[in-house]
Amino acid sequence: MKRSMLILVSLLSTYGVALAQKIVTGKVTTTDGSALGGVTVLEKGKNTQSITNNSGIYKITVQENATLIFRHVGYKQIEKALSGQQVLNVSLSENSSSLDEVVVTAFGIKRDRKTLGYSTPIVAGSDVSETQRESFFQGLQGRVPGLSINSTSGMPGASAQIVLRGFASISGDNNALIVVDGVPINNSTLNENDLASNGANRDLDYSNRAMDINPDDIETYTILKGPEATAQFGSQGAGGAILITTKKGKAGKFTVNYSLSGRVETVNKYPERQYVYAQGTNGTYSGTSVYAMGPKYPEGATLYKDNVNNFFRTGYNQKHNLSFEGGSEKVTYRWSNEYSDNTGIVPNTSYKRFSTRLNGTAKFNEKLEFNTSFNYINTQNDKARKGNTGYLITLMRFNPLYDVRDWIDEKGNRVLHNSDIYNELDNPFWDVYRNTANDDVNRLLATSNITYRATNWLSLNGIIGIDFANTQGQSVYHPQSYSGSGSSTNVRNGSMNEYQVNARVLSGSFMATANTKIGRDISFRANLGTEFKDYNTLTNSQYGEDFYDPNFYSINNTFPSTRLARSVANNFRTVGFLAQAGFGYLDNLLYLNLTGRLDAASRMMPNNPYFGYPSASLAFNFSDLSFFKNKVQWLSDGKYRISVGTTGKAPFKSYYTLSNLEPKLSTGGGFAYGVNGGNPDLKAEKTRDFETGLEFGFFKRRLTFDFSYFNRLSTGQIILPRLSYGSGFVLRMMNGGEVKTYGTELQVNVNPIKKNDFSWDMTFNFTQYKGKVLSLAEELPELYDSDTWVLSGVRSSVMPGYSIGTLTGTQFKRNERGDILINPQTGLPIAGTDKYYPIGDRIPDYTLGIVNKFNYKNFYLTFLWDLRKGGDVLNGLDYRLYTYGQSVKTLNREDPRVIQGVLEDGLENTANPTVNHIAVTPYSASAYYMTNIEPQMFIEKNIYAFRLRDVTLRYALPKHLTQRISSQAALSVFFTATDLFLFTNYTGLDPESNSNTAGLGGIGGYGIDYGNMAKPRGFNFGLNMRF
């Protein structure tokens, strides 16, 4: 009897519960009525959840009179209480900075921003694409605190360093990881050290592969830079990550979008040189001299030509974007196409890009969803050389008595003004049209993402992606060029590099996510997963000299005995295991997240392949306390966050743990050890990271603050120093050195005016950081990058106790008291030894980006000011011009002067050294400009640069006009300007300069201005159409 009663009670209870539950359906839209897919719908206080389909429709079974929570990335979270209804439609408004926002983090995991214990800025893709810049990373500059984009030049296809929170590695890669739809992509830059010519990374630029991505395909950028965030990505994420979410199709009517943009580019700032003194030396004219140290031009006569203006041209760009999208509740698609053709301000330079991308989603049922994408890209880049043999140096040193446009005769030969090609610098037109360089890239990006929601508390996700790029290129020095001819005693008769690079990244991840409750007040989230990444790069190259036919560029056209061939493989694999546990208390009032990751890296074989990194973060959303909710209503939200963690970084090159045999081409052939000695005990470079911050929102988020302080200590730096020749090797990779990086970031958003037909928004992005080298391995006094040795006596170096952005240079010879020693015969300083001293710090004191947005009816205006304050820049162009008498600093050459110092006469180290009294007049003693020079003379200190970086003005036709075509039709016209104004105390072309390429490790050539033009001033006109 008792048993029967228990069964009856149980059945009645179940029946009662069933009666207390009901199915609720509805539609979620944006404020303009568009369906919004992917919205998470939660029953408050329960584990029950659902997700809207591509038509914005959801269905969820909940308790009677439940409260539903609606969340989506980029939109403000809302809560709606059920009052007996079974249909509930809601509208979500955009709110890119709300604490209630859902954020996509590593592996595509969606997290409530309230649960994040680290800074995670989000930038809308439209904010970047509307600038009409060539690459997305150029458009991000100034829009994210802590993000620095260091472009190498203003040329089409120029590479750039993409750095978050400064330079933490002395020699390794400091670039942020780029992740597209959950898949890490290749952002490498070709390394000339891998070519058969074994050149330095300074005379040519090669695009970093992130430039291949079409900015118009991007929906949002999420910036991950805290310790917990970077630990999730393993060693490739040690420098932070930029997560790109691409645009997806929407259910509903078939939609076509088309945009057209035309661009005009002009020289932003012309280089200066003196036109008072003619060619020659010691005041004597010589038409064949490369020095401008001759007599004055006749007063009142304009004999020289305006070669600078005659060389540069107006650049043009056309860009087309065409996309098709549509679908049903089950399947959506988006097919986008881009064609861009940019010709630069330097003749014979261009960058072309064609991109086609297909994104598709399929929702098989409420549990199973599949997303896939396919992206094919082709880029073609015609480059101009830079540095010592580039167009800019040859232009500035070209004899102004000759017209630079007179560069080729009727037979196609070079016009010479000297007796032979060995003693005359190239005409810059000859340089860009005959000493050519170009590459062609074909790239395929494909991803697949499948999600299975096993229960209302457990979901499984798998992502796989492949990124394959084939690069074919060549660079040539014509036989008749100064650089390609060699010398009269060593005739080279032209040279050629030809290369092919096949780069493949295969990656995959699997993640299980569980969400549940522990009692009434504690929510629990767990992630358990694994990830693998397989990198495979093969560079095949050939080099040859001595062309048979001077105008036929082929390796087969070079003399066989001069040919070199080289094949360099750079393959490595990492496998990672990730575990996360998150605990939320009182609806995430307090949230603790713990992360652990273990990586295995093939580059660390055989002794130390494994390295792990834990991290933890805590978020305290104090604005959810009843006191603030009830008493401080002007505080919309507030959060305190703190996170700590450790990240590891594998070696920046493969095959350095073991000594490798290399084939020898000398007599006898065979194999021998290369110059690199193996180090089987090499360990991962470790970074201990700390971040804390505050977030505030006031007056319904009309005013918000996001402040961060970070402190990083990177130990066991992986470096590649030179060894004693007694070791049998030249270089060996080893651990050694510590770098401390610390700083602050602040983002302030202000909405001063918000009316029905007018609004004004301002955003301030402030960054300040410092980096200091605490120690180096084996008490090394200095570690330098030889590729940055673009000028005699100055290079990029690190030294213990100094900034990681240090420049070092040589000095004049000095006595024991530090006085400059003077040659008693000439009155000129005596060159010093090869010892280098710190002469500059390239790290700025702070940067500030200021974004203004105005909306008035159908008009939209936005502009971005960008301020850089502090930091030193090497004016390398003026350095070079000074030594040839072409700098404006040499115009006082007729004034006698006595160089301060003491004579090297045997008394220099006594108590009474002989003070120099010898007067020198540079006009008649040209050696003054060749020997009286120290690199620090051209370090310009404490530079500021205030730049109007981007301006966009757009007008949208009223809807009542466009809807005559269709209900979804839209038409707008726009005008944009880039790099419109630059206010600076720097006397060179552009303080944002880099003498090398983004392929260098460490800080590279950042802050070295040599042989590059400033970013051009650009103007765009275009239209957007939707129908």
C-alpha cells in the first residue's frame, strides 16, 4: 500500500511540474527590425537555454512566469519577465562596450563580459572598412588601447608589425596572433636570410600575410591581451591575439551589396636637400662627383632641376566589393568578392588584390549546427627598393644639374653622365623600372566549425582549418645599374633572385563546454579541450649573376658558375591541452576563472618539448550590489578585475636544438655542419603576466571608463648570439635574459549629445608603457640585430639596464677623461673603436587616439586624431645626405669652426692636455662632413606627432526614396581622407618609420627612418548600394 501511494505521489508531482512548464517562442530583432540570429536565450536562475536561428526565431521550455535573458555579441543584454504569454518578441540595441555584452574568446567560446577578468576591447568591422585603407590593421591604429601598428613605409603592400602592449621578446616574434573565425592564420613575412642570396631584411619589403584579408569581410575585431586570454592560445598567443569574426549571411530575402571606391594619393611630405652648392669637393666643381661639396651655384640663376617633384606621381586606387547573401531558417550563405588595384606615388609600384569568400551555415536541428567558409585570395605586388640602393637615396643624391626624367636613350640603354657605370649612381627612374622586384601570392583559407548541443548544459564544438599560401617572386639588378654591375675589378653584370615559398598551416581544436548550477547562488562553467597546429614552410630559391641578355630576366640567362640554389624548410607542430573552470556567484556578481594549458612543441625536441602555463582571473561586478542598484542610480555598471598568468614561447626558428649538416658546394662537396650550433637544452621563453583594471559606466552608459595596468616579466629569453670561433660554430640559440614591460591603458567613451536626429560620440584610447632589459645571457654587454645595420655606426640593440627600444652607436675616440681626441694634422675628430653606446630610446612616452562620430539625420561624419608623444627617431636620410654635403645642415659650410676636444699629441691623458685650437672651414675641407660625424647627431629626441589619420563623411539617401526599389534597398555616398595632416617636431619625412621589414624579430627597425617615404595623403570617393 505504501509503495502504491509513493508511486501516486511521484506521478502527481511530475504532473504538477509539467503543468508549471510551458513552451515560449518569439523573434529577436535589431532596432531596425532585422532578424538577429545566434542570440542566446536563457531562463534566469536555471540551466535552460536556447539560441535563435538565422531568422531570429527561438523556442524554449521554461517555468511559468520565468524571466528570460537575451544575450548577443555587440548588443546590450536585456531581461524580460513572462506574464502568462507564450509568444515574446524582443529587440536588442547595439552597445559595444556594455558589461552585459557577450564576447567571443579563444576557440570561439562565447563569454558574458561580466565574467571576464581581463581587458577585451571590441572594434566594429565597419569602423575599419569605412577608412578604405589597404589593410585592416592599418585601420585599427588608434582605435584600441595597447595596440601599435608599425608600418615599414607608405608604399603599396608595405608590411607592418602588429604589437600589443609593447615588445616583450628580445629576438622572438612580438606580433599578435591573428585568428579568423576560430582558426589561427599565417601572418608571416618573407625572410631574406632564407634566400639563396642570404640578404638582409632591409633593401626590399615583403607584405605580412594578414594584408591578404579583405577588411569588408570582417564583422568584428576582438582584442585579447590579458594573461588569461593569451594563455588560452599557447605559445603562438604569447603576444596577444586579434580575433576576427567574418560576416555571415542572414535569413530572409536575397540581398546584393555593392560598393565602389576611387582613391587618389599624393606625396604627404617631400624630402629636403640643399640646392646652394653644386657637385664637387673642397669647393671645386666636378660634374661627375657624387658629393655636393663644390662651389655655389651662380646667384640668381636656377640651373638645377626640380627632380624630386619630377620623380613622384599621383597614385590611384580602385576598389570594388560585391556580395550576395540570403537563406532560410535552416541554411544561410554569404558570397563576397573584392578587387582592389592600387598604384603608388613611386613609379612602377602597385598592389593588387582579388578575394572571393563563401560563408555558409546550416542548422540541422535544435542541437546540431555547422558553419564553413572558403576564401581564395590573389595578390600581386610590384615593389620599389629602399635603403642604400633604393629610389629615395638615389633621387636625393642624383646630380640636380641633370633632369632625372632623362634616364633612358632611344635604344633602351641607361643614360650616363660619367665615363662608366661603375662610378655613377643609378637614376631613380632606372632603379624603379630596371631594378625591379615583384611577387605573386595565391592563398586559400578554409574552415569548418561544427557545434552539437548534447543537452541544455553540455555542448561540443570542433573546428578545423587550413591556410595555404604559395608565393612566387623575383628581384633583379639590371647589368647596367650601379648596384648590379659590381665594379671595374669585379664585374657582376647584373644579378637576380628567384624564389618560391609554400606555407601551410593546418589547425584543429575540440572543446567541450558545460554550464550548470551549484546550489542556488553559484553557476559553474567548465571547458575541456585540445588543439593542434601544424606549420609547414618550404622556401626554394635561386640566385645568379652575369646576364647573357641584359633585358631577359631568368635564372637560365645568368652565367652557370655564379648560380646558387637553396632550399630552407621551417616545419614545426604544437599540440595543446586546455582546461578551464569558472565559478559565478549571485548571477556573476563575483566570477572566478581558472585556466591551465599544457603544450608540446616540436621545436623544443628532444629534451624540453613540454611546457605549461596556468592563469587565473577574478571579476567583481560591484554595480550589481543592492547598494549601487538602489542608491547610486547614476552608476550604470562597474567592475573590478584582476588576472595573473604565465605564457610560454617556443623558439622563433626550427631545427636549433640539434646541430645540422648542410651540403657544401666547394671542391669535394659532401656535408658539413652549418654555422648554427645546436642546443638540446633549449627551453621555452616564459612570461609572467599581471593585469588589474576598473570598468565604469555612468548615466546610462553615456560616459564609460576602462582602465588597465599591466606588468610582464619575460625570463629565459631565446636569443641567437655570436660565439667564439673556438666552439666550431658562429651562432647558437640559447636561453638568457630578462625583460620587464609595464604600462597603463585607458579607454574613455563619451556621448555628449544623444537626440532623435543628432548624436555625438567620442572615444579616447590612451596607452603608456615602458620596457627594460634587466639582464642578458652570459653577461653579454650587447645583443644587436645585424639586419638593422642600415647605416655605418648605428644599429638596433639591447643592453642590460636600458630600454628594449635602445639604439646604439659608435663615438669618436676619447681620452681617459672623456674628451674627444682631435687629429693634430687636420683638426678633425679621430674615429673611435667598434664599441657601441646607447644613443636613443625609440619607445614613446604615450600614445592617444581620439575618435569622433557625428550622426545627423542621414549624414554621418567620423574622424580619428592620433597623437604620439616622446620617443627618439634616427633621421637616417639626413645622416646620409650630411656625409655627401646635401643636407640643409651643411649650408653653413663657409663658417670656420673649432671642434671641441684635445689633440692626440701624446699629452691627451696627462693633467694638461693640449686643447684643440685648429680652425676648420668645411667649404674647403670636405672631409669635415665625412669624418666629423657621430650617429647621435641625427637622433632626434622626444618626438611628438599629431596626425589626422582618418576622416569619413557619408550621406545615406532617405528610405522613402530607396524603398521604391525594394523594402531592403539602401544607397549611400561617401568621402574619406587618410593621413590628411601631420604636426610634428621631427625634421625628417615621418617619425612612424621602419628601415626593415616586419619579418625581423624583437623590435626590429622601428624608429629608424632611412630610405622610406612617408605615408601618402589619400582621398577616396565612393558609393554603397544594397538591393
